[in-house]
Amino acid sequence: MSDEALIVLDKVNKYFGPLHVLQDVDLSVTRGEVVVVIGPSGSGKSTLCRAINRLEPINSGTITFDGRPLPAEGRSLARLRSEVGMVFQSFNLFAHKTILQNVMLGPVKVRKEKPAVVRERAMSLLERVGIANQAEKYPAQLSGGQQQRVAIARALAMQPKAMLFDEPTSALDPEMVGEVLDVMTSLAREGMTMVVVTHEMGFARHAANRVVFMADGQLVESAPPAEFFANPKSDRAKDFLSKILTH
Amino acid sequence: MDVFSDPLNREVYLTGFLWILKLTLAGGVGALVLGVLLAAMRVSPVPVLRAFGTAWVNIFRNTPLTLIIFFCYFGLFSTLGVSFSDDIDLNNFWLGVTGLSVYTAAFVCEAIRSGINTVPAGQAEAARAIGMTFRQTLTMIILPQAGRAVIAPLGSIIIALCKNATIVGTIGLMESSNAMKELINANGDAVVPIFLVFAGTFAIVLIPTGYAFGWLANRLAVKR
């Protein structure tokens, strides 16, 4: 991890109608850092994550990625998005394309890379997430855990500078959570810059460099996981942890 | 049934349905291309295009086809001098195709648009997240899935188009309804048999067409 900031949010505000979902949020993520965002539902975690590649436009403040402010809608924004991998809660694999086509589509159509080269990379990524033998199947034929691993491979195929995970395990059956977290943990170990919105406290503890706690649209606390889980400073975080860690 | 034992009458019958077939094919291609373009306009982020698409649908979906075909002949051709061919039949044919296409495209557009609504928003988000432009997202992710969702309703539209093609007879093309009128005029004693043969021909061709579209819809359905 270097000290160079890759993602910088400065005084970011976002409203859904009268609802102030992001309130003066400041956050800086350095290269190679793994930031886990936790907090109660409705606290703005997902919105924060989606704002970083502008799937959710913000009302004020600035977001900078790799030294450049997020461009407005258009080609330059598309280019920026291609450098930021995103994994969704509901997988969102392209339902009419095979697993292999899902992984190859971005590099071939967006980056205009040669299909033969991309195919090789896609197959090795699928190998890595353990789905290579299902390459010719369609998303609906795979389990949730498998689909989510393909979604990670699809994002990685673009060779992104950072990865955003928006509750990647929340829609999974419990026995499939582990296989997805394993892939994410190995990514984190390899030095991928990651912003992960999740309810998996175990993952936050062992894979995160930093835990960010959000409540009511505000970024309440930010600390290394050991410190955060042992000594939450704010009452809001104490309250949250007491509710989830007692079971 | 002596009417159809006369080769000249059979010729009239065949020519009539050949025109219907050609009108349906050409009109169908025109309507599909135009309809997809209109649907793309109606979901585009550009207000002018959206307004154009909406206006097109409102105008052509709510105007009788007979009037549109009349306008193609008397407006486009007679008044504005738009001519497709020196051959009068071919000219009438293409004027008819124009009218059928612009009219049917409005229905195709709305069918495709309802298909777009069946595609989960996450599909477009995932496409944008890997860096696809609006056009790439639409043509590679949204429209292919939307199209598969509306094959059955498109089938109904094509069937309607085939029957609507008889209206081109009003501007003089010897399509099936004109052919039937001619045969009836010459064979007043065989009105019912002539009518049954013409109506039956439509039904015999179109009933399997409907089933074929239903089969295709099932086969191509996107599994989620």
C-alpha cells in the first residue's frame, strides 16, 4: 500500500428528494488499500459506493479518481468506469450471454482488445474463481455464489485500478457466502484497491485495512478493524456493534 | 368451385396473395427497423429524440391506416411528386409499403418499449459499470433482451400487418382483396365460395404463423 490517494471524496452531498443520504462525506482511499464500509441499512453505504463510479450522481462536493475529478455523463465517464470494477448485490450478469461472453464483453467491446487474447485472460480468471468448467453455461444455470464469482471475474477482466463491492454477499444463501469472500480475500492480499460495502464482519476483521462506519448519511468513524471492533469511539458504532455481535 | 378451375382466375388469386406476401415482408422489415429506432429514441437521454419518438407513436398509432395509405398516394405521390418507380404497380406497392411501415412502426416501438421494461435495471447498470456507452448498453444488452421478451406480441403485430396489407388495394394495387372483388364481380353466382377461399387462405397461413411466434418466444426467452 502506498500513500498515494486513488479515490478521494470531498464534502460529498447527495439527496433523494428531501432525504439527505450523503452528508458532507469525506473519504480517501489509497492505492492498495481495502476499505470496508459498514453501518445500518439506510445509512448511505451503497449510495457512497455507487457514487464512486457515478452510477449515482452526487449533488455537491467532488469525487476524484486517480487524480482526475469524475467526468460528467459521456465517453470520458465510460472510460473512467472501465477502470473501476463493480460487483453488485444482485450479480447482474448479462442474462442473454454465456459466462465466458459475460467476462469477455467489456475488454472486447469497450477496450477493443483482440478476442483471442481476451479469451485466454477470461479463461484464466474463470479458472481462478473456480468456474472455468461452466464457461459455456448461461447465468441462470449457475448458483448465486457461482454467479457472483463470475461477476468478480467480469470486473477483473477489465484490469481495473480499483474494485467496488456493493453488498456482494447479501443476496446469497449462507453456504455460498464463503466462496465469494474467499475470492475477495485473495484479491485483497494481492494488493487490489477495494471499497467493500458489507455486513460480513469476519471479512472486515481479517481482510480490511480500514473499517469505515456510516450512519444516517454521515461517515461516523474510520479506523483499522482491530481498533474499531475492540474500541468503537462513537455511541452510534457501539450501539450498532452491540446489536450485531451479540448473536 | 368452378371459379378456381379457370387458370386465369387462379392467376388473379395467386397474384393477389403474392402482393400481400411482398407487402408483409417489405412492410415488416421497414416497421421493425423503424420501430426499434423509435424505441431507442424514446428511451434515449436526448429530449428532442424522445419527443420525436413520442410524437411519431401518437400520430401514427391514432390515425386510421386507410387515411395514411391515402395520404401516401394522394399526398406523397400525386401532390408532392414522390415516385418510387415508373411501373404503376411497383410505385403503388412502395407507397403502400411506406404507409404500412410508418404505421406499424408505432406499434413495434411500443412493444419493444414494454420489452425494455422487462429488463432489470441492474443489466444496464452492469453494462455502464464496465464502461459501455449508452449506445453499446442499448444495442448489446438491453435491446437483445427486450426483443426476446416481445417476440409473441411482435408476432401479433406482424399478423395484423399482413391483414392490413389489404388496405393497399384502396390505391389500386391488385392485392388479394382487390383480386377477390374482381372475381366476385365476374362470378356473381359464386360469392360465398370465393369469399371462403380468400378468407381461408389468410387463416391457413396466419394460424401457424401465430404458433411459430409462440414457439420462438419460448425458445428464445431469456432465463433469469
